[in-house]
Amino acid sequence: MIYDVIIIGGGPAGLSAAVYSSRSRLKTLLIEKAGCGGQIAITDELENYPGFDEGINGFDIAVKMEKQARKFGTEIVYGEVLSLDMQDKLKKVILADQIYMTKTVIIASGAKFKKLNIKGEAEFMGRGVSYCATCDGPFFRNKEIAVIGGGNSALQEALYLTRFAGKVNLIHRRDEFRAVKILQERVLKDPKINVILSAMVEEIEGSESIEKIRIKNIKNGQTNELSVSGVFIFVGWTPNTKFLTESKIVLNEDGYILTNDEMQTSIPGVFACGDIRKKLLRQVVTAAGDGATASVAAQHYIESYI
Ligand code: NAP
């Protein structure tokens, strides 16, 4: 079996590429490691995706996107892509127990959350340290917690966590947030959120569960302790490119794939879309646009070269 398009990754970028490819009657296979949806599957509310004036739950939109891709004929298999063999015009997508052949590849493998790499983080992971507010927020009903980070994720998730926690300490290393102004305004107005700026968390401490964190003020060097029972970490993302280590795809210094504006990578017939790509704005709306473009570019490639 030779596919026209194999899409790696089932987040909004990959699923949009799948909708466009299968709707164009290309033989399309999407390979996803765990479950479709990517980061949005663990996002409570998406309020900046056009058309949903009341906002929409991330998981719900992911389920709809997957259904839509399957409706047009996309095949979806679950497994981890280990490497790509792109020496010949016909490319091989290699999994542990299977090799798939394809004319084009669309890489939409997204990014995974960064860790802080501080003492106690690994020890308490899953026992109070979390990277997912929708998954773990309900465990902290009326408790005091810490949220670390100053980007859109940290502020959005801190606001979400106020539904459960008694108090949310939002700790950021600089004295201004990176997040959009509307989230900053909401955070500063929220009586349950205590903002701690210019501060780094140095250690997470406890015995059976988390009891406190040690924070250092980076302006005056003073350290102090804060009693919390949960620590939510949102300090950005790292691109999922491990399976590309042996490939000759050109990445930038941070590991993101370089493409042109048609999503073409440095290897003909191989495209990249969504958060895996070097780009200005990583949002569901831009991921969807990237996916559509990558699919049409793949179609043009097949028509002209094969
Ligand atoms: P981000 O924008 O990269 O922000 C990461 C935050 O973590 C920054 O405030 C950064 O501090 C801080 N940080 C990084 N390393 C740290 C460390 N070692 N110790 C302490 N703090 C550290 O990541 P994100 O918030 O996850 O967002 C990722 C992408 O998703 C962005 O493009 C974002 O716009 C998008 N997103 C959008 C929405 C939305 O539109 N509603 C929601 C969530 C995510 P500095 O600021 O000092 O660098």
C-alpha cells in the first residue's frame, strides 16, 4: 500500500491537513502517538477560535476535528513514529512494528511542555506537580497552590484553577507578563490569585505530598517559603522532533522546523505545519491554516513530480 499523504500528529494542524487531504481524495493516513487533539485536548476553554463567540471546550473541538477527518476518509492509526527514511522519492515512515510507504509526509508532531528541572519536580510529578490544569485541577479543591510561568498558558490556567483552589499563587520570573493583556487584566482582578513577580521557584519540598516551595526573589536575592499543596508548571514548550534526529530536515537553533510559506521543509515532498514549525504565532487558528496549506502544497507536489 502506498499512501499519497502520511500526516504525523493528530493535533489541530494534523487534523486540518487530514480534512483537506482526504476531502481532495488523496489516500491519507494520520499517525498519532496517544489520542487525537494534542494540546487542545487538555485545554478547558478556547475563546479565540473564530466562530465560537461563547468559547469552546478544547477536547470537544478536537473530537469534532477527528470525526470530520474520518468522515472524508482519513485512516488513523495509533503508534509512535521512530524515524523517516526520505532518501528516495517514495518515503518510508518507520514505527516499531510497521513501515508505511508514502509519496508525501506532513509533519504535525507539535510540542511538549518544558520542565523547570528543579529539585522536587520529578519526585512529586503526578503527586502534586502537574503540567495540566484540566487533568489535575479538581484534586486541589479549596487548597493553596502555585502556578509557575508568565505566558498565555500560565495565566489562562491560573484563572481556570481558581474554580477549584482556595488560593492560586502565580509566580513569574520577570516583573512583567508575556501573556496577552486581556488575560493579565483578568488575573490582576481575580481575588483568588496572588501574583508574585521577579521570583524563581528553587525547590519543591514535602514528604508524602508537597508541603511547600522555596522561592528566591531575583531582585534582592532573598529566599522565602510558601506553603502549597500543588505546583502547576507552564513555562513553555519544546518541539517534538526526536524522530527527525537522523534526517536532514533543517531546524532552527531552538529545534523548530524551517519551512517556506507553503509549509515545504528542506526536503522535497516533506511538509511541516503547526507548532513544530518556526513561526510567529502558535495558536489553533494558525495550526489549522498551516495544515490546510500543507495539504494543498502536498497535492501540488504529487501532481507535478510523481
Ligand atoms: P510561552 O509563551 O513560551 O511562555 C513561557 C513562560 O514561562 C514565559 O513567561 C517565561 O518567562 C516562563 N519561563 C520559561 N522558562 C522558565 C524557567 N526556567 N523558569 C521560570 N519561568 C520560565 O509559553 P506558553 O504560555 O505555554 O504558550 C505557548 C504558546 O501557546 C504561545 O504561542 C501562546 O501564545 C500559545 N497559547 C495561547 C493561548 C491563548 O491564546 N489563549 C493559551 C495558551 C497558550 P519569560 O516571559 O521571562 O521568558
